[in-house]
Amino acid sequence: MIKKKDTQESSSFDKELFKRSVLYNVKTLYRKTLEEATPQQIFQAVGYAIKDVVIDNWLTTHKEYDKQDPKTVYYLSMEFLMGRALGNNIINLQAYKPVKEAMDELGLDLNVIEDQEPDPALGNGGLGRLASCFLDSLSTLGYAAYGCGIRYRYGMFKQEIRDGYQIEVPDNWLVDGNPFELRRPEYAKEVKFGGYVNVRIDENGRSNFVQEGYQSVRAIPYDLPIVGYGNGIVNTLRIWDAEAIECFHLDSFDKGDYQKAVEQANLAKNIVEVLYPNDNHYAGKELRLKQQYFFISASVQEAIAKYMRKHDDIRKFYEKVTFQLNDTHPTVAVAELMRILMDEYYLTWEEAWNVTIKTCAYTNHTIMAEALEKWPIELFSRLLPRIYQIIEEINRRFIIKIQEMYPGNQEKIRKMAIIYDGQVKMAHLAIAAGFSVNGVARLHTEILKKQELRDFYEMMPEKFNNKTNGITQRRFLLHGNPLLADWVTAHVGSDWITDLPKISKLKIYADDEKCQQEFMNIKYQNKVRLAQYILEHNGIEVDPRSIFDVQVKRLHEYKRQLLNILHVMYLYNQLKDNPEMEFFPRTFIFGAKAAAGYYNAKMTIKLINSVADVVNNDPVINGRIKVVFIENYRVSNAELIFAAADVSEQISTASKEASGTGNMKFMLNGALTIGTMDGANVEIVEEVGAENAFIFGLSSDEVINFENNGGYDPTEIFNNDPDVRRVLMQLINGTFAPNDPDRFRTLYNSLLNTISTNKADMYFILKDFKAYAEAQRKVENAYRDEKRWARSAILNVACSGKFTSDRTIQEYVDELWHLDKVVLPKKVVGKDKT
Ligand code: GPU
């Protein structure tokens, strides 16, 4: 039954004006007519026309902020994985239909135009994408916020697959220019590196710490608009570029000046050159620490300057500002804030500390040990001498606190000190100097409290809290899956766009056979769309009637893509042995980038492609199994992929995935989860019911138990399970590498060999294999019953309400940030241009 039409589109959008604006832009930017312009030029022209609309709301928003003086959150993050802006901005302006019409009338295809935009990929994976979802929700909910980050010249590399191997290609995302950005040289800041700390007596007789003999760079902000959905609010993502500071004239420099000038120019060029492509992994590179301090110093300086333009007492800074640290990467912010407060505003240590500890809050995104940032003292103190001095003092005072609480307990100091064993431990600094430590899913937060950060929790339990992650339904349903979005709106109205829990009204349709058919039909059309993409990009033909079983996420051993492909090998063996067996056709879809130096991850990509070559072309299989590796997985093709998925693979080793957010995007698009009780999967199953998901494998307690007792022995499984043994032998007998049988030996060794690696099967792949295969059998059987499957899929959509980032942000606001809600004067809302 159709209840309500889509009433969310703004009626005030001036289509004719917009069309004129596009034509005008093509003319003035390129001296061309529409017919002569290239698709990229048309994208630029449309982008500028949309920016024009956005600019008015941006101005109004900031005028209103100026008037209302709301408390502001600065979301400090090394990564923002924004994805394309054009379509999202049009959606949030509620102008998708008129813009589409305008394009049609000009003989243009909006989809093709959107496809011209490079994905701004200033992030690796979940952590950066979460930051982007948060910005979308902050604007939509009407809170004053800045995202602060780095304008990397090269974002996440582009992945090409050649001969089954990953090749990294530089992502020169700015070559054609970015129509949405605004350069703001008037807010440039100087950032200083190196040198030494001196004590100087200033003109007022105060002794003061000053950094001397340093090199510096100029940080220049570029602002990107973050458009709220239908409320006229536009916040700002401020990303910093680095430029050399001109400090000499060509006619009056001596050799030393020249040397210094060249070095400073190089420093500026190098700092923002490239995003480190490591996910959940810390490499300890000096340039990375420079990046961190660079954008933090600039952001903190500007936050303070902005505050002081309106207020006179810096001691009350925390009443108007919160710094949320996205993992430990921005943690130098606490010391930089202390430095400015003491060295530039002459606050005492105690006064400065009181401000800092009420301003800063830290989010933990992983328990993976290799992701913990620890900087060698030598490097840190050489690069940031004044900052290091301040951290030493924070550490000294923190150790006194530990001793007061645990007199004589050296063990506590060893485990909790900020500086220990020649290293600066950034997580310890973030915990000691902030008012909040939060995990990103309930299970993750519990593990932090009971295991990883147990000592800190015991000492400061009041700081610990959970904020289960979320995603924006505007991008991942409204924009990414228009067919399903319209269907949902037709049944429950459009409230879900800004109030996702309303989508639960769909529950009553789960048993309605007509609705089930409609749903499956939409899913089918989305599968056809993805099949076309796969044919175009991979040259592989896939059958949209097969089960689309999808694992897309960064390639990491803990995420266990290897378990997935080993299971495909097992199914292949079964079908080869018994070609007549009952088998529902399945397409296994993978998409993943591997960190450039991560050997096992890269070999897993090669294995997936090698299995694909064999299985896809085996006449005995006859297309019943297809394996597809989607090249260059990123936000833009993710939107197509989620919409087309039947099965969502969320199979990390329990306890290892802090939350996961892809799991939520699949759920919202009506895929059923096969997964472990890890991260937010736990809460997903709680919402949708265990009967509408396929849960298998060790629990996090069991995993942690094994780990605390020295691991487990996979050889027993190898010896006793012929199916597993056969699959493992195929890794080293050339089944998938006839010319180089040893190609996958490292993967084999990672599962079995305790000699070449110190631990075998650290991620419990063999331990969970049987249970996974069993869960996959259940998936197949469930899919055979189309009505039951459709029911479960609809219920997944209907029960996804909790996982909107709007809910997550509201929790941050209510419990941590205490921001003021900003409402624009009525006449401005929805207004596009005057
Ligand atoms: N995450 Br730390 C990353 O994507 N990169 C990182 O460097 C670190 C964490 C992810 C977690 O792996 C994922 O479970 C979580 O959902 C996401 O952060 C957002 O919290």
C-alpha cells in the first residue's frame, strides 16, 4: 500500500536559473558551448553551479553562528574519506530531481556527470569514512562543527590489478581542480619544526619559553562545504595545505640562508605530499609525525584565534570548544594547546591544564597492537622540542598521580607512563589529558575496559564510555540506492531520511508477499547494475540471479578474506568431486586495497584472482561459482556494491574488528550478514534477530582466552580434517599457480608453520573454518526459500535504525560535547539562491 509520496524535495530550487548558471560556467571557464565541452569540463561547470547555491547557505550559517555563538566541535582527523561531493550535495540540498531534470533538458546525463568527479580519497578505510559520515550528521542535525585535516596532494592510491597482482598508482585527485574548495589564505598559520627551546625575558619582564633555530612552513586552509540535509546548514571541512615561507631575497642571501630556504621549501612540499596508506597499522615514519603536528598546530592556532575574536577569557575556552581526537593520530593537540595557552597567553600550568583536560576527548578505533603509536624520544624531541618538553611535564605529573593511587606499585608506572622505555606513548597521553575515552561499539568498549586499557579504566573509570558507530543513510541509501530509497519512502514516508529509526515501520511489510516481490525485484535491478559494472571493469560476466556474496573492506589478515577464499576453494573441490550435487549459483565478490608493504595481504589478492581464473573458466563448474575481484574499491563504487549485495561478509576474528561500518551499510541495503560475534555485528544481530543473520565461530572471550594461553595448535585440524587439508595443500601444490607452486607458501605458512612465523594461524582461520562452511550452507538453503529470504532482508532494512550516524552524533553531543543546536531563521531554510 502506498502511503505517502516523496515530499522531501525542495520546491524552491530554481531550475531555469541553474541551467543558465551551468551554461555560463562552461562559457567563462572554458570559452566553450555545452556541445564543445568535455565531460570533465561539464562536471566542473555543474560543480561550480552547485557551489554557487551552497555558498549562500554557507554564508548564512556562519553569520548565524556569529550571532548565536554556539559551542563548536573540532573533529581532528588525519583522514576524511569523503567520496564524491556533487551528488551528495545535490541530495542534501533536496534538489536531486530538479537538477536531474535540468540536466535532461540540457541533453546531459547526471549519472555520467557525477562519474567525472574523482573520489576525494583522503583516507584509508573505516576510520576516515566514519569521520565523513559524522560531518554529514553534524550539519544535518544543526551543530556547529569543523572537520580539520590535511589536503594531501595524493590521496589513497588507485589500485590496478595486473596479472592478478595489486599495482599502486598515484591518485592525483586535484589535476582538474576541485570546484567545491575555497582557498583561505587570510587564515594561514606558521608551523615550526626542530631547533631548540630557549628561555627569553620578554618586554614585560616575563620569562618565556621560545623555540629557536627552527624551520617552518606556512599552513594554508582550504575549506570544503558540508551541506546539511534540507536545513540550510553548511559546516566546513578545513584541510590544510603547506607552502614554503619566503624568508630571503634573491639579492641578499648568504649560503646559509639559501640552504635553509631550500630545506624549508622541501619540508613544505613533502609534508602534504601523500596519505600514508596503512590501515590499522603504525609505521613510525618521521614524516608522519610532521604531518600530525602540521595540521594540529594550524587547527589549534585557528580554533584559539577564532575563539578570541569573540571572547576575552581564554580560561573558558572549553565552554565553547571541544577537540575530538580521531584515534591517537591527532594527540599532539593536547600539548599544542598547552603550549599556546602557556607560551602565548601566559596561563600557569594549572590553568592551562584545566582548559586542556576539559577540551580534549579521545576515540579509540582498534585494539590491534601494531596500530598503537609510540614515537622514539629521540625523534620526537628533535622534531618537536617544546612539545616534547610539555609532554615530559604531563608525564611527570601523571606518574605522581599513579603513585598517589598505587603507592609503591612500579608495575603500574611501567604499564601506564606516557614516556617509558625510550618511547612517547600517544594513547596514554590522550587518555591522561582528555575528559573522555570512547570505544566504537559496545563489545569493543568492554574489551578496552577489561583488557587493553584495564589499568586506565581502573584509575579513571569516569572517562570511559561507548559510542557505537553509525553511517549516513543519505549517502548509503538515498544516493546509493535510489530504487530502494523510493520504495521505502512509498511505504513509510520520507521521515527516515533524517530519522532513520522511522524505517522500522517497514516491519509490517516483511510478511507481505507483494512487498517481498517488489523488494526482490529492486535487489535484482541493482544486481543487474553491478553486473554491468563488473562486465565493463573486469570483463567477467556474472549472473544477477546468483547469490551476490560480498566482502568489501581493507585487506587485512584479521578481517580474514583468506577464510572466505579458502571456503570458495573448498566449494570448488566439492563441485568437482560431485558435479551433480545441488548447488545454488553464487557470485563471490571481493574488493580491497592492501597496504603497499603488506606482503600477506597482497598475496591474498593474488590468491583471490588466481582462484577466480581457475574457477570462472572451469567447464565442470559451468558458471555456478563465479569469483570477482573488483578493482580499486572506493566510496563511489561501494555505493553500487552495497545496493546489490545479498550476503554481507563480516567475518573478522572475534575481538579484532572494533566496530566495522560496512556491516551497517549492507544491512541498510537489505543484505543478510554472515559474520562473527565481533564489533558492531553483535548489536546488528541484537536489532534484527539471530534468525535473520548467519552467526558462526569463536566468541571474543574464546579468542582472548586462547591468546592469553599462547595460541592454539592448528596442526590438529590439518591432520584430522581432510577437506581443510586438501584446501591447504592446494596452496602449495600449484593448483592455483601451476608455474610457481610455491607462490602461496607464505599464506600456507601463516596458517600452519610455527617455524617460519612465531605463531601459526594467529587469526583462527582453521579453527573457525568448519563453522563458517556450515553457516554458508545455511545461507544457501535460506536463499532457496525466496519468500523467507525477502522477509529477512526487509527486516534487516527495517531494523537498521540504530545504525545511523545521526544517532551516534546525538550521543556524542548529549554525553560529551554538549553542543547548542543551531536553527536558521525560517526564510533561509531550503532557500537556494537569490
Ligand atoms: N580503523 Br586504528 C581504521 O579504519 N583504520 C585505523 O587505522 C584504525 C581503525 C577502523 C576499525 O578497524 C573499524 O573497526 C571501525 O569501524 C572504524 O575504524 C571506525 O571506528
